[in-house]
Amino acid sequence: METKSPKSKKIVFYDNIDRHADLKIRLKHDGLTQAYFFRALVSGYLSKDENILNFIDKMKSSKKSPTKQDKKEIREVRELIKKGKEMKKSIVLEDGEIENIFDLLEQANPDL
């Protein structure tokens, strides 16, 4: 069990009693706790996990969505996410490259 830290924030929402019971049953069946389940979903969403994004896209195009998006808008968002991932990959440095940068900084600034 994860301990509460001063930087923790509680996330709460309400749902009906039947859905809560169904959720508890499904989680028990899968051997998951509510906390683990929701943290995993949030982590997947924040890390832009492809499976979670597919589900989110489906939700966004639903008639029940509070901010319904059409397929074009969803495609545009996905394209931006893809470009962002590509840009991130292109600027990621290997461990050896990072060491070289620190070596160069140390040579240029021996007082540091």
C-alpha cells in the first residue's frame, strides 16, 4: 500500500451504488485494488499509452461526451501527440552523450 505524502492529492468522484458494486466485483475478480486500478489508468493516460488513447478517442466521439469531438478533431490531436513523441525521441540523449556534456562543462569551467 502506498503511503500518503505531503505532496499527495486525493481524487474523488461520485457514481451510483450499482456501478460501484460492479466495479468492486470486477476488481476483486481481476485481483486489483481500486487505488492500483485508478493510478494505472491515470498513468496510462498521462504517458499517452496507445490503448488508453484509443479508449479516450472513443469516449470523445460519444454522444454522451461533455465536449464531443468529431473524427477530424480526434485525428488532429492524435497527430500532435505523434509529432510530440517524435520530437521527444529526437532530443533524447544517451547516457554516454550526457557524460560527454558534463565532461565538456567541467573542462570549460574547472571552478564548478
